Amino acid sequence: MKKKKLTSLLAVSLATAMLLSGCGSDGNKDGSSQPSSSTPTSSDNGGGESNSGTNGGGGATEPETPAPEALSFAEGTVLRMATGYNNAKTGITFDAETAGEGITLADGVTYNPGDLKPTWVEVQNILGVVFENKYQGNNDTKEWEYWKEQLDQVDMVNGTASGLTEAGVAGMVVDINQYIDSMPNFKAYLEENPIVRLSITGDTTTGAIYFSPYFDGVNDIERMPLMRVDWVAKLLDGEGEFAADKSGTTTAPVYQPYMPTSGKVEVDVVTPDGKSVEKVTKDYDAAGNIIQKMNDAGSMSGVDAVNMLRTYIDEAYGGYYGTTRSNLFCGQNAAWDADELVALLRCVVSNAPTLNGTDTIQGLFSREDDNNQRRVDMFRFVGTLFGVRGLESRQDYLYVGNDGKLHDARQEAATYVALERMNALAQEGLISKSFMDSSAEKTQTMLENDLGFMHYDYNQTQTLFNATALQEGEKYMAVMVPVARWDDGTGEQFMRFTESWRSVKTGGWAISKAGVGDDTNKLNAALKLIDYAYSPEGQILMSYGPAAFRNDNETFLFNGKEMPTISDAAYAELWEKANGNYTNYARMYLGSTLSFLKSQAFEYQCTHEVGREGAGYISNAIGLGTIKHPELAIVTDNMWYTSVPTVLPTTKAENDTINSFAELGSSGRFGQGKEQQNLFLDIIVSGFSGEGTSSAEETVNTVANTWNGAQYLQIKETAWQYLLQFYNSLTK
């Protein structure tokens, strides 16, 4: 289904646009990663030369730094590319299924299976290289596993950030930092974004960088709560009492209050016009706690549940929301919390006949309930709901505490208490049956058939269902981040905080040391590719594709920069071939957004108007400070707000030790891959069970002691402290 291109994009504001959304080093001789007193190589040297001395002092004149060597290579140099994004359809060349017997795109060119995609044809022409596809169509982990024992067969390979850094320490991939002065675009980007530099440093002695980072947008929110807001309005809005010819009943209550049951709580909200901040009061003395009231009443009809929630909203907020009570959840001035959401879920699930004409609605669901990679979004949502850090970490389950040290959510009792709360929702039937039994239900089915109410995911891709799955008057929209109890070190407070903040992604591309060998042409061509991708024109090409797919003369302001608009032909093709999903279109047909720096500008233009509405509310809230988040900086006055780096500079010996902790690894108890196991999900579904995991306290003890979590955290903490020292040397 094709949609008309939106012409109002040229006037979009900055705030709204933000949302839409190694030669390996041996380190010190003793094998530690402690930094030396010398200034990092990235500041001093070019052409891969190392300087072990310190900067001059006592007024001495600094020696003149030689000009960096250019990255020259022979025209037609071949780069063997084991690179792509997760599957065969999203590599640099067309697969047989996508291209068929030939596919003609908006540039007027017909592409066949095995042909380079348009972006890579353009890069090949600009740089004068020849790309040879070696990609096996795997995710980062599996692709690296396939090639790591035969790296002489490829020149560039993708993998996880941590895996490639580990390989760099072991001398398997090239240290890009040795050539940083010959990469002016990449160097400039790192100098402008020192926290990014920190996030990709693999060795704090040399400043080694073993992979080119991937950014799927940067410094804005990533995942958001999404819900059928038309259902919320149907249940909660209007004068008088709610009535229905038919309803179901709520189940016996299991979930217990999370918010207070008495007293008053003040929270900051954005005013309905989106321009300023005001305080609203949750008055538990006047209204009671909605969960406690429902629990005391026991099982009740769906109609009674709705009227109880309506009365609670009126009394708790002193009539603030008027007859548009749905704004508690869906408005710019929303102030909902976990208890209020559970009450709403009880109302939604028990009023299926009114909302979708059936006897069944699934409350919370995940995008693909049979795919662990998507199911983990359920425990990520747990962190946002109940004030728990580390569940949306950029690295494992780590976060920086207000003490400046690393903490591991797997070893925190609060994590398991929150998961147990989520299990209570599951026991009440408020989480989809398909999530509980891992059947093949997917979001498309949930929304197309009016079966699902809410999930936690990316705004652009999921709000597209307003155009492809929903009917007139139906609305699936991002809603405000919930109010929760958070302790940032200044004392527990009720506020909004999201850990879902865009930074360096957990995958990237590396240069195979055995692949390029002594061939300077190959090495320089690979380095040049990385550097070009970070140039202004390279960033646009890697996001939008070639000029034939964009309007360079028709721009709009995005994050303070003038960015091109997507061409009419490409926009129409995006709907025809990818149902409006920008990311799928870019990766499958253009070959862009596979790695490097992806601007969200293209994605924003392809976001459905409903998606822009909800994300706009959240953008205003972030801009006005009512939603807090990790900072891509070292926040010295409260380290709790510092984003944990995507990698940490551990030594080969330390990596070997960590890899021996089988239960902690991705193939152990905490995997986030498609077919992996995750203990957090098991607890949501089944509660505490199994030897060593029969309670929150026992599970923490098992992870810390039996599964070597304490030793793991000590290794990571040591590397973190070295990295902070290295960061200080960069910013002197």
C-alpha cells in the first residue's frame, strides 16, 4: 500500500527530529591494560609509527609532527567483504530471493542476483576498489565464528564489538588507530565525540581500535512503549459511567502494588501544549492505590474494572485529565506508572468484546513471540517499568553506578524482584499466550487481527502498521515513558528515565590482519572505506543510498544539519517493496545502513504521522527534562548518568577467563540471540524455579558465586577504571 509523501518535513523542529525514531596490540609487557604516561597514539602520530616517549615539558619546543601518509592504493584493488547485516538479504550484493530474475529500482537500473547493491556500486566507483562478496548471511556472532579460523580468505569481516576487540587483542584484526592520522574524517568524528572514542578503545596503553563502529542513530531514544490508544480512549473517555453489552471478567489478582498506597507523589509532566513543564499530584490519600482497590475487590466484570479505573483517575489527579482520562497514558502530559498500566491491562483484556468483538485480547506482546532476539524486549520493558538499570545496557548487563563503578544487573536483587512482578502479570494472563508458550504469533498478526494491545519496540517500524494493518479510527502509537521509582544516588525519587539510548551498536566491521597481510593496497583500501563512510558525503550515502534515490537540492533541518529528502520514486518504491519500512528497504535494496554511521534523517521521513505524533511527545519531554537518560559523556557529578561503553579494554588473558564462564555467556543463561536461552525471560514466564534460582536472593548468589559473576565484574571494573584514565588523557 503506497502513501503520499509528506511535504511538511522541511519545517520539522530539531527536538522532534531527534526521536524519530587491529595489527593487534600486545599492551604492556605484563599483559595488563593499564595506560602508560604517554599521550595516546591517536594524538601524536601518523602512518602507524609508535612513540613511546612523553610530551615535552619545561617550556621545551614540541618537535614538528610529520604530515600523515595518504592512504594510496592501486586502482581496482580487490576487497573481499564478509560483511552484511544479520541475513543473506541484507548484504552488499543482491540475493536470489530479492532480485529474482532481475529487479529494476528507482534509479532505472536492473539488478540481478550477485550484483552489488546501488550503494556499493557507488562506493566502488568513488574509491576505485572492487568489492568481492564473501558474506555468509549470518548475524555478527555467527559470521565471525565462520571466518575466524580462515581469516586469510577475507579482508573485511563483521562481528560483535566485544568479539572483534577480543580478536584484536589476540592479533587477529588490524588496529585502526595506528593509521588514524591518515583517516581525517574518522579522526574528526572521534575528536568531536570523545565518549564514542572511549566506547571503541580496545587497549588503553596504545589507544587501539579494532573495529569500525556502527551507529543506528546516536544520542536519542531507541525503544518506546507503544499501545492501541484508540482502545484506551474508548474505555476511559467520556461523561458518566462506562457501559457495555458484553464483557469478560478479570482474573484473580496476583500483581501487588508497586507505587505507594497512601500519601501524595508529585511528578513533572509536559504541559498539553508541549511548551513547558508543570507538576501533577498522584493523591493516594484521596483515591487509594488502584491495584490495591482492584485486588481488594477480587475478580470483577470488565465494566466494573473500567469504572473503578475511571473513578481512580478522577480522584487521584483531582480532575486534572477531565473526561479525556486517556491522556494519563497517551497524552503529551501523561503521568502513568506501572500500577496504572496493570489496571489498564486488566480493563483491556477483560473488555475484548467491546474493543475487538471477540473474547480475546493479548495485553503485552513482543514483535516475534517465537524469537528470543525480540522476546528480550519484554525484560527490557521491565527495567523501564520498575526502575531497574542494566536491562538495556550497551554491554552485557552492565551500568555505571553513582559510585563511578560498574554494576551487573544479573547480580542485583532489584532485577529479580522486578522480574517477579512481571511474572505476576503473566499469571494474570496480561502477557500474550504466544509469548508464554513461544508459538509463532507475530506483531503483524496481533495488529492486523486486533489481537494485541501493547509492546515495547522501535517507533518507525512498528507504527507503520497504522498504514498496513489498522483500519480507519484505529491508532497504534508510542506513549510516554512511565513514572517509576529510581535511585540515581540522590535518593529514591519518582521520575521518568530510559536506558534505551542510542550509542555505539554492539556490532561492527574489522580488517582481517591475515587477509590483507603485507598487501598495502588492500590495507589502505580498507582503511579508506572506513574513513570515507565518516565523511559528510559518505554518511549521506551510507544512510540514503546514491543520488538517484534522494533529493540533494531539497533539504530539511535534522539535528541541526541540512539533510536531503528521499526522492519521490524511492519513497514510492519503499512502500511497494518494503511496506514503508525504511530499514528493510535500505538494507535489502539499496545496501545502505549495513554499518558505519546511519543518520535517522532518512528514517524520520518515512515515519507514519502517528509515529511522529507519539515520538514528538516523547521528544518534547526529553527536551524539557522530564525524561532523563544516560549521557554520552563522563558525567563527573553523578556517574549514574554515564552511558556504559559498548566495549571495555580487557586483555587476552582476561577475555579467556571471561569466556570460560559458560553460564554468563550468550550460549549460557543470558543469551539475547534468536535461538538462545535467557533466564530473565524464564522468570517472567515461569517464576523462580530450578536449582540455585528458586528466589531473587538465591539467584543473585548463584550468578555471583557459582557462575563466576563476581569475578567477571571485577575484571570488567578493572578495565573500566583503566578506560577512565585513558579518557582523562584524551581530554587534557
